[in-house]
Amino acid sequence: MEEKKIDVNSIIGFVLIFGILIFMFYQNKPTPEEEAAQKAKQEQVVKEKEAEVEKEPEEPTKGPELDLKDSTALASYKNTIGAFGYNAPVEGTTVLENNLVYLQIANKGGQIIEARMKQFKTYDSVPVYLVKDGNASFALDFTTVDNRVLSTKDLFFEPSLDKGDGGVQVLSMKAKTGSNAFLEYRYEMKPDDYLVDFTIRSQGLNGVVDGNRPVVLKWKLKGIRHNKSIKYENRYSRLTYNHDDGKISKLSEGSDDEETEEDIKWLSYRQHFFSSILVAEEHFKKGDLRSKNLVDEEDKKAQYTKVYESEVPLSLTAGEFSQKMNWYYGPTDVAVLEKYEDIGLVDSIPFGWGIFGWINRYVFTPFYSLLSSFLPFGIAIVVMTILVRLAMSPVTYKSYMSQAKMKVLKPEITELGEKYKDNAMKKQQETMKLYNKAGVSPMSGCVPALLQMPIFYALFMFFPTSFALRQKSFLWAEDLSSYDSIFEWTAQIPIISTFYGNHVSLFPILASIAIFFYMMMTTGQNMPTQPGMPNMKFIMYLMPFMMLIFFNNYASGLSLYYFISNLITIGIMLVIKNVIIDNDKIHAQIQENKAKPKKENKFQRKMREMMEQAEEQKKTGKR
């Protein structure tokens, strides 16, 4: 009966994989010192504002408490806002829309009070709103020459809509201070385009606005829930910004965070698969950015994920406004955002960092788009999995070949161990000589596991963030970008609800079973526990369990991939071991290698010299 031995390389590979998993889960977790500082800061804010009641963003359409038919009230209103009382306060809204997006702009504040996606629905078949019911506000705060602080959210703008040639719609919203003096918000919407040109300009305000005081742009948005799992959606909802040098930075995704940054090209309030982005033609010189997390645990009734806030000082030119920007309300979809390559909006998608993000963006994303263009989305995942595993099969073959060579050398290594059992240094030296003569590297089995790490991490980021998978079904999974639930419960069970969730997903169970059988085949059931070594049998059971817990709340497409991938790996392993690898040929090749003279490389020579020196020093010390 063939002896089963510990496959250390497989153990190393799985430990690396779950090490990366743990790193990705906790990379944004604050240190105890940061938590203490954050708590102290929050307590200070509470003390300063303990008499205040926190208010939601004001509903722009309601206007002030003002009777528009009361001349006394109108006079009082005009006196309050000074020169800007030139406009008669008229309630109302204006609509800009094309085939993709619907925007509603209010007279009060001149701001967008509703942004609706016309081609997408939420998980419960409700239209996708990014702005609705006062969840957002946009305003300029400035100081007048008579030392009064005003906000444009309190002003009434006069709308003028022009539908020009080619379907271009131009909306001018003006808050007047005289017949030819005004502050203007100008919106320009093109057909079949999510990007809306937005310009702030003024005329004749030099004597109204104090040019020596800062004018602050304030943009606030509370992210509306769109997905089945709000906790999962919140994990991929984040405030992201692009620096002038092209560097992408982010606020924390799992806790409250704030930063003061310089040279900002654009600000993105990402709500997983949809984003609200403000782009500056002339980069914002500075910005105070804040993000507040509203989700601590899974809650089917919760409606919001995070609150984002930005305060950006704007400069005046000769006392006048002149700021060109763009609004983007649309999907966080690489196919859409790549159209705005000149302003780099595609970089707001969380592809991952470094080489991992590159593989995700330039390999897996276009490859899957190609497959799903002519295959059902679930089948496309299966086909992609098969092709990826076949592409990695040479690496798998090299790993198993290394194991086979080590197995052939095991009797000789055991003999050396017995011969030099009282001299660990000599044992190591002679073992390295044997490896060198036989042409075997003990590290060659670890390299394949390391080579697969970029693939693993890239796929880990691809499935949860791929817009192409959103609301695409396969078998029992209703949405490949979310978990596949076969059983749910409402009660909050301590520990279980926190780490596992309030549902059971089937694909992670299947993937865990496949991993378990793979490890059974590679490590065996009767694994000895050696001194100083971890309990390998325990690790064999731990790995599938960790997979089961981690992936229960992740995209079902990812679990489907790892289920199919492990089945294919098991099949490839059986073919390599039982058909391709011939132990007799390997043994003959090793004996042939041992008979050939071997030339040491610099590293090997250096290692040999170090061991010889250590051995000599040991002998000298004994004398």
C-alpha cells in the first residue's frame, strides 16, 4: 500500500491564500490606538453639540416657511438674503433626462434633488435612485460684503431650459442680484450620456460677495441601499478620490474616517454598483472629506449604508465665480466608465492593488465580457474557470513533479537523518549536496503556490465588483454578484449572525466540500504530528471551514468559481499522478543527474561555504 505523506506545499499554498483573505478583511481595521483616538474625538464632538439634534439633509423642494402670497413675508425674505432677494421665491423643479438617467433640479438651491437610473432596478425591483427624498445636498457657502454668511441652498434660482439641436439639453439656474447680475448653475445633458456638464459662474457679484473670504462647496450624500445584503453592499461602498498626479486614495470602508487632501481631480461617492461622482476641470486645491459608516450588522430594514461629506474651498477670479465641473450619476461599470478615459473615472472601480488589479482589469474583466457575450453568465464562469485551470496546469504539473522527486529521494534523506542525527549542521549540509546532485530544489514546490496568488486575489476582487454579474442568475443563485441563499432566518444569533450571517449559501458549501476532498487526497488521513510542526490534520479540516465561513456572504459567482476550480484541480491531479508521472522514470532521471558533474551557482557556493565555516567553528569550539 502506498504511503501517504504530508503535502507541505499544499499546506503552504492554502495558508497563504487564507492569510491574504484575513489581510483583506482586516487591512482597514483601525489599531487600538486609532480606535481610542477616534473615540475621544467622537466624544468631544458629542460634548460640543450635545444641545443640538442631528438633522438629515434638508429637503430642498420644501422651501422656507414662507407664504409666497404674503407681501410682508416676501419683503422679510428679500431683506434676509440681501441682494439675492431680487428673484421672486417660486417653488418648482425642472427635469433633465435622456435614455439613461433622470435628473430633477429644484428652484430652491438650484441643486439636483432626484437622480434615477432609467435602465436598472434594485434587488426588490424598485428603480435605482442615487438621490431621492432629501438624502443629498449641494451648496456654496459664502460671506457677503456686509458680513452675512449665506448658503445657496436657501436661495431661489430662476430656471431656463433650452433643448437644442442633437438632443442636448441646457438648463440655466440663476439667482439674481440685479437685472444683469447673477449667480448661475448651468447643467448640460447630452443624449445617451451619464456625464452632465456643470458650470458655476457669476456676473456682477464683485460688490456682493466678499472676495477675501473663502467660498466653500459643500456636497453631502447618504448612500441609498440597492442590494439584498446591506452589509455586503456596504463593504464595497466607499469615498474614493483622484489626486492631480493620478494617485487613487480612499477613505475607510469599514469605519468612520476623514481626511484633508490637496489637488483633487474628482470625488466619487461609490454605492457598490453605482456611483455619484463630481469632477473638477480645474482641480480642487484642497478638500475636507468625511465618511460615516451606518451599517454594523445585517439588517433587512436598513435603507442607507454610509454618509459622505466633502467641503471644498473655491477661489474667485476678480470677485467672480468661474468653475467648470461634471456630474456623473451612473453604474460603476468598466464598460461605461472607460468612455471617460480622459478624466480617469474607470479608476474609481476597486479592481485591487498592484499586479492584482492589473490582472483583474486587463485580463479577467475583458475575458469574461467576451465569454458572457455569447454564453449564459453562469456558464461563462464555468468556461472561464476551466480555461484558467488549464492555463495553470503547467504550474500544477511542476508542483506535483517536485513532490514526486522528493518522494523518490525520501529514503536517502531518511538515511542521512539517521547518519547525522547528532549533527544537525552536517545533516543539513549533506542534504543540500544530495538535492544539488539530484537536480532537485526543495523550494520548487512552493513557487507554483506563490504564482497562483495574483490569480486568486484578482478573482477575489473581480466577482464582487463585476457589474456584468449584477442580477444575473444561474441555477438556484438569483444574483451571481451576491450570495446564493437556500435558507434564511430573521433572528439575530450571537456570533453566528456576525460572522456567518442569517442565511445558508449552497455554493460555498460545495466549494468547501471540494477543498476537503482535495486536501484528503494530497495530505492523507493518517498524518503524524511532528515536534515544532502544526497539527496538519487540524489544518486539513480548518481550511474548508474557513472557506465556508468567509464565502457565505460573498458573491455566489466567486464560490461557483472555486467549486468548479477545485473539481478540475482534483481531476488534473489524478491524471498527473496516475497517468503522466512515472516514478521509475523519475528515479532513473535522478540517478542520471547524480552521476553528472554539477556546477555550483554563486548562491549554492556561498551557502556551502557558510555551512563549512559553521561546521569548522563547531569543531574548533569543541577542542
